[in-house]
Amino acid sequence: MSAIEVQALFKSFGPIKAVDGLDFSIKAGSTTALLGGNGAGKTTTLSMLLGLLLPTSGSITVLGEDMVRHRYRVLPRMNFSSPYVDLPHRLSVRQNLKVYGGLYGVERLADRIAELTAELELGEFIDRPAGKLSAGQKTRVALAKALLNKPDLLLLDEPTASLDPDTADWVRGWFHSYQRATGATIVLASHNMTEVERMCDHVLMMKQGRIVDQGSPADLIARFGRASMEEVFLDIARDRRRGEER
Amino acid sequence: MSLSSRRIQAMCLRHLYILKGSWPRLLEMAYWPAVNMVVWGFTNRFFAEHSTWVAQAGGILIGAVLLWDVMFRGNLGVALSFLEEMWSRNLGHLSVSPLRPHELVVSMLTMSLIRTVIGVLPAALLAIPLYHYSIFTLGLPLVAFWFCLMVSGWAMGLAVSALVLRFGLGAESLAWVLIFAMAPLAGIYYPISTLPAWLQPVAWALPPAHVFEGMRAVVFEGTMRLDLLASALALNAVYLALGAGLFLWAWHGARVRGALLNVGE
């Protein structure tokens, strides 16, 4: 069963084609990466999956609902995290979680916040303003906000950008255990190939708004005759044929 | 069109947390209306001694400035609630939450009401011991005037928010300045008949002109002009619909352009 179905998806900004005819589906319960260089169309695609950006044409079905027409039916079952979108800085972590819990209609909100505080170790800074946290603490808070409503679909834009390797590893581990516990679908855009190899079942390789290849990380590595996803990425980015020397 | 009181409450809570956490903000909200009232209080006292028109109705200028502040604060309350989301780069998270744009609008209007009461009420109370003038002696008409001017401020605040959403934070100063374009035409301190004949129809097309004429009718003649109230309400309905429509149109445009994810400072 598919969590996401995308058909003939186009998005243009004036003369620029940011997304140029995407067709793909994402299996429920999987972790899928959107990979590609800067300007490949990953963030544009992610924004359209969230309903934040309207497509020029094409259809997007998320958790069985048409995302263009009925996004509000499905938004309570989704969530999103990005290091590039902040939570209100002047509000404390607890206040932010209370506000977003209200927006997502979380039942027994105080219990849920207590649960996340314990699991994500937020206790030390739960009453501190969100703007006064370190990058690692902010990531944990963003994660708590993203998991408040126990989403069936989690969309992540570069979830470990600007984190030290230890915190990044902890975050990846957390997503993995959340998925195992809930069977949620995770879609992420990332530039971190180690992360993709470790977390993802499926990879959509994008270039100039199109999907140029796809498969599991192991499949892609084998098909390109390379040792890692990073080398596969470079092959695609630099238009090298499979197995061609660098 | 569904409207969730829980989501609206959550948005109001978000702004109330900010107010609660910052006494300088609370002070600032009450400061300008109070200073304005004090200045116009002395002006009123001077004119009361030198103008038969002002002398006929004690405190007319103080009442006018307090009511003008209702409209100004109403506008600012809406625009600042929206600007706060842009300054904190929070619009992306809000846009992917189940919060509908019209619920965001209702929360902005609710916060505007709260901010206006916090801003204008202390000035109105201060006028009583300072100038022996109580705007509350207007009685029930005061509620009608307050409501009409507040709605006019809301319409303007929504239009300003739409412009900021469309043109970015470079347009944020409009929240403070745009409403003053209406001030000369609103007849705050003088009757509309003072304006040149060609300008009077323009003034009558604005709800505040009807409200301030109505206020003068109450103060000078002791009569509540229901015709003026009805026209103010009808015009307000049109302007509020236009303001809300403009905001929702700008919101839709931002979704087409992809402007919701990366707006901010």
C-alpha cells in the first residue's frame, strides 16, 4: 500500500521548471530519501507533498487524500521538521509544544509533552526560550514538535544538518525507533549520504526537477558499481556512465 | 467552512505567552495611547477656553483621540500578530499544521481585541482623574463606536498583512503608517463638512467618518444617529470582507510562489 502517490507533477516558477514531470509512489512504512544536488527540486517536491506549495499541474495523493483539494483532512496525520524553519524564539520549549499540541488537536497534551520530554531528554531546558538553545537542543525540540501528534507520515528536510556526528547519530537512531514502533512513513531530503545509506529503504535520485534513478541504496550502489552512495551521487551529479572512472 | 476553537485558542495562547513574558511590550501598548490622550487633553482644555465649539462639549477632543486609538490599535493588533509569525520565521510550521488560513485570521482579530483593550483602557481611565472626562459617559453608543472602529482597524490590519505577505518584510512599516492616510478623511477632530466639497464623498465612503460624526451627534445634540451607525456597519462589512479576501488571496498567492516556507528576517 502506498502512503504517497505522485503523478505527472510539474511546478514552474515563471520560465523555470523546478519540478518537471514526477511520477513516483512511496510505500507505507518505508523511509525514502529525495536525493539530488542544489536546485534538483527536492525542497520544491517536499513543499508540494506538504501542501505548502501548489503544483502547476499533476496530482499528489497523501494517505489516501488529494493533497491539493483536501489537505486539511490529512495534515493532522502528518508532521514536518526542518532546520530552516524555526519555532517562535521567545516562547519556551514547553509553551511551543503546548501551542503546537493545540494546533494538532493532541489529546491529553500534558501527558504527551511529559512523554516526549522524558524520551527526548528535554527536561533540562523545557522552560527555556527556544531561541536560547544550542543547535543540538533545537533539533531535539524540533523533533518533539514533529512527533507531538504521532504522525503517520513524517517529512524531514535535512534532519541532521549542522549537527555534530554524535547528535546526528542519536537523531537518526530516534527516527528509526519511532518508525519501528509506529510503522510511520518517513520521507527525507538530505545531502548526507551516510545518513541515506543507514536510514533509507528507497532513494529517489533527482536532477533538474526529474527523477533520474531510483532503488534501494544497496541496489543503486551495485548497479553503479560503486562502493558508497556518495560515489553514486557524484556519478549522477556529474553525468558519468555507470562504472566509469572518476 | 470549519472553524476550530481549539486551534484559534492555541494561536491566541501563542501571542499571550509573548505578552506575558514581556512587560516592556505591555507597557508600550498602553504608553502611546496614554501620551496621546494627555497631549489632546491639554489641547482640549486650551480650546475649551478659546473656542465656543469645543466649550459646548467638554472632552470632545479626548473622546475623539481615544476612539481614534481604538482604530489604530485594532489595525496594529492584527498586523503585529501576523508580523510576529514572519519575524520568528514560524509561518512555515503554521502553514503545514492543520490551522486553516481563516482560523489564523480569527485568531489575529481576537488578539487585536485583547491588545486594543490593554492599550486604550488605561488611557481612558487616566482621563477621568486628569481631565474629569470619562468616555464611559457616552454609554451604549460607546460600545457601538468602539465596535465599528475596531472592525475598520481589522480591515486595514488584514490588508496590511496581505501586503506584507505579498511584498515581504520591506512593507512592514505599512502597519504603522498606512492607517494615517485615512486620518484626515475620518473627521476625527472636525466635522466632515470642514473638508472641501470634492473630498467629502471620499470621506463618507469610509466607516470612521460616520462613527466620528455619530460621536459628535451624541456629545453635542444628545442623540444617537442610527442612520450613521447603520451606514458605518454596512461599510465595515464591505471593508472587512475586502480585507479578509485580500489576505486569503495573498495567502493563496504565497502557496503558488512557495513563499510560505522561507519568509522571515
